[in-house]
Amino acid sequence: GAGVSQSPSNKVTEKGKDVELRCDPISGHTALYWYRQSLGQGLEFLIYFQGNSAPDKSGLPSDRFSAERTGGSVSTLTIQRTQQEDSAVYLCASSRLAGGSWGNEQFFGPGTRLTVL
Amino acid sequence: QKEVEQNSGPLSVPEGAIASLNCTYSDRGSQSFFWYRQYSGKSPELIMFIYSNGDKEDGRFTAQLNKASQYVSLLIRDSQPSDSATYLCAVNPLSSASKIIFGSGTRLSIRP
């Protein structure tokens, strides 16, 4: 595809349920990032994948959050036992490279709006 | 001190004027710098990136980088109502070379 895609676009769930959010990066992009954006707030970094390297999980807010990237392409962000404070827009971005100059511009998907009732 | 700082605004500019958005960063070794535009309810959209000191122009947009003073700015010439959005400054710091750190954004409003 031409851009980063995410699914679902909207997800409403009940407190305590698990959810899975999917990200399909731009073909050929080696780096993939997950961010969270609460209403009216800035971007909160969650996790980063680069090629076959171990992911940088330093932004995950709790052990209820996990993510994986299979085959260096599609990524899934899983939130277990969702809480109301997890309600936010979850954004995925990919870049051709990571770090340094040139090629590390990030391109964002449309996001998944998660609402926890 | 925040790694990337922006004035939250709102910045109100009359249509046709130049809008000037500023951003400072703390990591002197930062290597690449980005400006994203985010409309309400939408995801950020990359509009400019700059790696070297000086100016980079693209249409009505000019990014300016001054590494000695650790600031990057975005100028929008001939501002249009469609430019009304939140503008996010982002920096790739040397301390976290694999990440891009985003500022909290400046809300720009172009008044007709």
C-alpha cells in the first residue's frame, strides 16, 4: 500500500477486556513506532521496532501493554485488562531507516481511536 | 527542561500574513528535525524536514535551523485558513538516536 494502515479505525470495549490494534507499515520501511495521543495532548512514545533488533519498550506505560512485529512487517499492539485511562488514539508510524540523517522521517497511519467504557 | 519545547499557542495570524512557529531543543547533538501538521481529529502529517543549518524552502513553507542556538522554526507565507492546525516540532536527538522526540505542538489559527 501507499501509506501506513491501521485497523480498526475505532474500537469501543468494556473495562477489563483485551484489545488488539494492528499496524501495517509502508513497504520497505524497517522501523515501526507506536504512539498514544490523548485528547488535546501531545504524542506519547510507546514502543519502537527496528529490523530484527530487540524492540525499545521504554515507553510502555504498564505490563498490560505489549507489542510484536512479525516478519519485520505488520505489528500488533495488545492491551490486556483495559482501563478507562487507556482511552486514546493509538498511532503507528514507520520510517525507512532509524536514527542519524536522511531516511528517518516518520509517516503516520490514521490511528485507532480506543474507547474503554 | 523538556527535550523539545514549543509555545502551545494559540497563535492567531491574519490571512495572507506570514506565520512563524518556533521550537527549541535541548540535545545539542541532535541531527534531524521535522515539522508535522495535525488537523483536529487527524494523524500528524510530515510537511518539512531539515538536517543542515540554514533555510530549506518548499512552496509556502520555509524551515530554518540554527544548531548553535538550538532552535528550529517554520515560516508559512501567504497563510490560508486551511493552514489552521496544530504544528508539531520533532527532533532526532543524539541521546536517543533511534527515536524522534515530539514537542507538544503549537496551535495555529488563520483568521480571514
